[in-house]
Amino acid sequence: MARYWPDIARGQATATLAVLEHAAAWTPAAVQLHAERRGNELVLSGTKRFVPFAHTAKLLLVAARTGDGEDGTSVFAVDSQAD
């Protein structure tokens, strides 16, 4: 995902945070979207309620559950065109 940072720094591309879920309040322990390793890939399963600028962002920074409690939340850089 490092290929996006120069364009973002020049203002030619945008990135956005995808953290808000159905509960409406965001805390790391409340994240329900789940990240699972399948072979050489990580698969994110779940939904986010609101992602600002999602329609124009090239890069999404997505909070996902990778373990238990607050320490079990990770943020993944995801290409907005990913499946």
C-alpha cells in the first residue's frame, strides 16, 4: 500500500478510516468486523456503518477484529478497488 502515500501526500488521492460499525460508538473492543487468514491472504468479513469519503478514497484504513479485547483490534490498509 506504500504506493498510495506519495499521491496522498500531494493531495492527488485520498485515504479514509473505516471504523464505525452498527453500534455507532467506536471503541477498539467493540469492533466486530473480523480478519481471517486464508492461505496467503487476509479476508475481512463484516460491515462498517459509515465510511467518510468512501466514494473517492483510493485507500481504506479498516479496523478489524484479530483477537480478544482492545488488544485484539488491528487496522488494515485496503485498496478501495479490492474484492
